[in-house]
Amino acid sequence: MYFRQSAEEQQFLMDVAMGRKAPTLVIVGGQILNVYTGRLEQKDIVVAGRRIAFVGRSEQSGVRTDASTKIFNASGKILVPGYIEPHAHPFQLYQPVSLAEKVLPLGTTTLIHDNLFFFAQLEDEKMLSILKQLDNAAVKHFWWARLDPQTHLAQEKQHLFSYERVREFLSHPLVLQAGELTDWLPLLQEDPTMSTWISDAKKYGKRVEGHAPGASYRTLSRLAAAGVTGDHESISVEEVWNRLELGYMVTLRHSSIRPDLPQLIKGLLEKQRVPWHRLMMTTDGVTPLYLKPGFTDYLIHTAIESGCDPIHAYQMVTINPAVYYHLDEHLGGIAPGRLADINLLASLESPTPVTVFAEGEKVADKGKCLTQLPQLDGELFAKLRWRPDFRLSTADFSIPCEQGRKFPVIQMVNAVITKMTEETLVQHNGQIQWAEDDDRLLAFLVDRHGKWITPGVIHGFAKGIDGLASSYTGSHDLLVIGRDPEMMAEAANRVLEQGGGIVWIQDQSVYMNLSLPIAGWISRDPIDQLITQLEPFVDRLRAFGYPYSDPLYSFLFLSSTHLPQVRLTANGLMRVKDKKILYPAVQRG
């Protein structure tokens, strides 16, 4: 485990602190941001192995160096603690290792991950093996324990969220919280299983992360009484303040689909006596393109640009999450006894580090990763291969709707939120007839095993798409969008043949083919390569009228039943509020 310290390590730390042995590293000449006091201090850092032995003027330390001690001159640099991302979703086309490889040179040395993807795909032994394989890496990987699946599960998958299975994961020492609770209504209804999980989380000393966008003060109060300790869903300063008043730890979000940080910071600055120590910041599971300007360093930059005092900005991604998650004895600050996770900056206003140290080792310099991070084993990825044994035809993409009858249509409000309208579909010989300027498209969700298909129509996604298929969806089924059933079938079958991906066929040409061979969700490519592949795809999609920030999140959430108002599910087109099926799924032979 990251914080496990042998008797030998502790003795060496004390020997260095007491001046009996030489340190492994001394960083001299820099200014240190003391996140505990909020001050910049001209001090040196003495390191014994993985941990800091002394912070102060070297001549006052009593420390004696020898030929084995590395001396690093940090003159002109600002030294800050390694950054902590408290709310990562490490499966947005990438996986935890490729995310770590991208963000370590950007100064993020600790990631606290959602477990949902792996928890839903792997049996317990394999899931827990991921935690073991990533333990003791330069980037520290911690986890949450999901209590709900975020999608409408078929009956045969209900066991995935059994009481015993969730409890086993929740009790693991690398798991820091329960949640996020996208389906929190059972908690307020005092569902016995949900209530017991929350009690277990408290017993194990874990936090409970809520997910209550737009919730009233009364609802937030009830959730706090039920055990929720934090929330990251505020989209206005009033929502931030309500949560602060109720004792929540509040995480300010700046993500692919909710770039809210500037308005939240500016709104907070209009308040008096802002409790900055109760605030954190998150990228909330960004897709690869968001990572082009940065990661946690970009959050700090955005906060400072929005008027936030730089000291508060750094505290929100270092000491604040460390204290909240009971990690501050080891992480979050530059002080004796803490792990030597240290970023060297050109200035306080430039949060992207020049050099990164993790546990006393120089691991990145000038944007380059200098260390080999642990990789997830090939056997695990082989276990996650998707091998569909069915194919689709043009006939699969027809809607059996009576002529003149109104059909429930998914109307997009933004990249992820939808509402329902009822519209007439003009058909001829069983096929919908589209007017030239019609921006409606067919949208089908196909069971990943080929057992059923849910038909739908979507309005406001884009205009004139022939065939676009994605296995990257919230339910892990296949989403197929378009207006030409032949091209839809071709795009879908290409995804099936390659075992996952995103394929767009337009005018008989392949506009996009991104392979996602790991469970149909994840690429083997580094994030920078994914960015190169995705940029032209998104540009082309916007040229076809896609009006929102992130189409990948639209693919993800069209089958996710924790958001309003209508979603494609295994049972059919569902109205989320009352779980009513507006149009049933069609069973396939």
C-alpha cells in the first residue's frame, strides 16, 4: 500500500531528521508554498527515501549530506505539493495507466477513481487485481465504490450490485468513498440495502459522494442527514452555497460538458468570508480532447484567471482533498513525514510544472514522463475483449410505426440532457421519409449480445448523418444514429467486426473509425494519439450541426438513466421520472 512504511523506512527517516544519516535528496533555493499557512517561504526540502525529513534552511537542519545525496537546485522556482484529482472517471476512451501517463508531467500525482466500468465488467478477483497492479505507482490510484449502476440494468445483471459484492469493494483500504450516488432516491426512501451500505461506509471511515444536480435545499439537507458528505454537481454559486451551509465538502467542476468553474469562482468572490477550505476542484471524467490544454493544472489556471487567489486555487487541489479524504498525514502538503510529491513551477501563476517529483524521485521534466508506470496486464485486457457473434441488417433500423401516428422523440437540450416531444413520422414502404432540412435522425440502442434493439428518433443532435455507430455508451450496448438504414447497418457491423469502436460512414466514405478493443469502450492508444484522432471527427460532426461541447458524452448518456428526461434502455424508450416505457424494445431472433 502507498502509505505502508516499514520499520527500516521509519528509522531511516528519523536518522536523517536527527542528522545521523545523509538524506537521499535535498532541494535547495526554491520558494515553497506552505498550503497549511497560505504563505510562500524561502526554504529547502530534505528528503529521506520517499518522505520529507525536514523543511527549512539547510544550515538549520543539522542534516549532513554525503556523496550519495542528490542536490537539486530549484532557484527561481515555486515548489507546491503534487496535485490531487478527487473525482476521476478513468475510462473515457482511455484507461487508468494512460491517464496517469498523461497527467503526471502536468503535476497530478494522485487520482481518486470511479470504479464503475471495471466493477460492471469484471468478476471480483479481476477487479481487485487492478487495485493491486496499480498500487505503489508514481501516480497514486485510489477508488470509489459505486452503489448504483447509472443505467437501467437487465435482470441478469442485477447481481453486479449485490449487497455483498459492493460491501467487499467498499471495505478495501484503497477505496476512499461510496458513490457517486446517481440514484439517491432509494437512500431517502430508506431502502435497507442502500442504508446499510452508507452505514458500512461510515464504519470503514469512508466518505459518501452525492450527485444531486438542481436539488433543493430541503433535499440536500435530507441527503446530508442520510450520510452524504460531498457533492460536485453545483452549476451556480447559490447551489455551491447551499451545500456549504449544510456541511458538504463542495467540489467545483470544470469539465467537457460543464465548464462551470469561471462563473462559480466569480460568484464566490462576491460573497463574504468564503470557506475556501471546504472547496475542491475536479475535471469530472473529461474526454481526451479536454486534456489538450491540461488537467488539474488547467483547473488552477482557470481559477486564477477567474480572479481566485492563487493560494486558494492550489489549496483546492492539494491540502483540501487530502484533509477531506483522511490523506493529509501523507499527502497534500510539503512538510516532514509527508510523501515527497512536489511540483516545481516557473511562477505561482503558471501551474503546469517544469519538473515533478513523486515520492522523492524526479519523474517528469519539461512535459516528459521520466519513469515507467505499472501497466495493467494483458490477461486483464483479454478478459475485457468484446466478441459479438451477430450482425445487423437494414431491416433492423426501421421503426414499425403506424402512418400518421405520433412517435416519442428524444429532443436534445444540451450534450447530455434530453426532453420528450411527440412528432409525426412520414413513412413509405416501411421507411421514414426525411425532408431535406429535417434535423431528426434515427437513434437505435442494440444489445451488445444482439438479443434486442430499442428504436428511437433524436432531434437536435446533428443534420444529415448517414450512419454513425458507437460502442462507447453508458449501458455498454451499441448506439447507432443516422437517417440511412443501409449506412447505419454498415457502420454498426464495422464496430461489431472489430470488437468495439466509433465508426461514421457518410456518402459511402468512412469519416471516422476509432477502434476501442477493450470492452468496446477503451483504446490502447496514448491520450495524445486519441486527441489527434478525435479532433477531425468532432470538427466534422460540428460541420454537420452538432451544437454542443462534447459528442462523446452524448453517446455516453443517451442510455444513462440517471439524467432527465428520456433514454434508450434494454426495455425500450424510457421516461426517466416514472420509468415508463414510451416505446418498447424489439426482440431479435
